[in-house]
Amino acid sequence: MSKVTTADFRHWKKEKRPITMLTAYDYSMARLLDEAGIDSLLVGDSVGNVMLGYANTLPVTMEEMLHHTRAVSRAVKRALVVGDMPFLSYQVSREEAVRNAGRFLKEGGAEAVKLEGGEEVAPTVAAIVRSGIPVVGHIGLTPQYVHQLGGYHVQGKQATVARRLLRDARSLAEAGVFALVLECVPAEVAQEITASLPIPTIGIGAGPHCDGQVLVTHDLLGLYGGFTPKFIKRYANLAEQIKGALLAFQEEVQNRVFPGPEHSFSMTQEEYRLFLEERE
Ligand code: KIV
């Protein structure tokens, strides 16, 4: 089992071998994902919604991201760990962007960073890449731009917007991203972008023609309730299984079924006798 690298991403695109990426935020889940052979773990800023209960990803801080990235990195033996740069950690200045990207590698143990945005962030991407930090781009529905986009909608249904996405993709590839996330774009647009880039595209709600697919792990496992977007496939309903287990625990404790003798420790009869004697 050899460690996945950014070079593997390039080979896999050439070989047409689909790439798998899933989100991870903690040690236990990251171990399971890594042992299952998922190629890349994204410590997404979706941690804000999924783990921290924020309404969107905007409040997530560098310190929160680094805390979760460290936990994931400690678990991983094979997958490529990508840290997601939170809102305002790369937009203010290029210098700050490079410093914050570097923190994901130096302090978080990540091997790459991801950031959202098109042509406008290409110079920032180039500066981070020049510093020796591999970057994943992210265009289409970019949740950090939710207020500018006016909500979470599919991007690129109109030809003008689709053409802009293609331009964004090309300028990010020129700036040096080694992979590009395409979120919520029509399958035709993702297909065209995928065909026109030398680097792999990783789709989420972007159809079957991307070089790889990424999902939020809690969505595919049925761990995160609420609204389920069309592009999510649930492979399990763990929330129901967890609730079932918790109810069983509750009942067994209340009915004195748990803990049974098999979960309890005991003394020898002699020690017990001495114990009772001394007590008196
Ligand atoms: O933060 C995240 O989970 C993401 C993925 C949805 C690509 O950016």
C-alpha cells in the first residue's frame, strides 16, 4: 500500500481510473475511510455545517480547520489529505493566503489545500503553488460565495455562465492546481471542462463524466439529516441505526439488563469475605 500523491492524480487522469474523495473531520472516521481505500480525504469547511452546527461555512476559522485536519492526518496511512481553506483565509492578501496554506501542511499534516473561486483567485493559487503547496481548485457552486450567488443553486445552466466556468477552469489549471472540484454544474459543462484540462476534475453534483467524485461522508452514510440534494446518493442510513442502538441502551439500563455479568468485574470469594469483615 503506497501513499497517494498528487502525481497519482495526474496518472489516474491519463489512465481514466476514477478518483474517490470523501470528506473527513475526525480520527475515527478518517481511519475507516482510509482503510476502505478512499483515495483522498478532504477536511472540508463543510465541517462548519456538519460537525459544528453553523448555518453555513462562513464562520469557520483557521484554528477550527487545523484542529480537524490534525485529527484526520493522524489517522491516515494511504489517502491524500487535503485541507480546505476557510472563508477570508486566502482572500485578503496573497501573503496571508500563502501563510495560511502553509499552516495546513506545517501544523495540520495535510498534503494539499483547496480553495474556492475562479479566474480571480488564479494569482493567489499561483503564489501558493510557487511556495511548494499543492492546490485543488473549486468552481461552480462555491458555498463561501453563498450570499453573492443568492443561495445554493446549480451554476452554469446558461451558456454565458457555462463559458465563464470553462474560462475559470483553464486559468486555474494554468495557475497550477493539480485537481479541480466542480460543484453543482450541468453534466455537459463538467464533461467539456474535464475534456479540456490536463488535470483531473472531481465532481459533486456534476454528473458522470468527471475524473473523480467527492461527497460529504455524512451525507452518503445517512448521518446528517435535513434537506437531501438531488446529487447525493445514500449508501446507508446510519442515523436510524444509531438511534436504534441508543434506544436499546436506554431501555437496557432502565430495565437493569445492562451491564450483565459478562460486562462486570468480580473479586475472589475470599477477598470478598475479607472485604465485608473489615467493613464491619
Ligand atoms: O467543504 C466541503 O465539504 C467541500 C466539498 C463539498 C467539495 O468543499
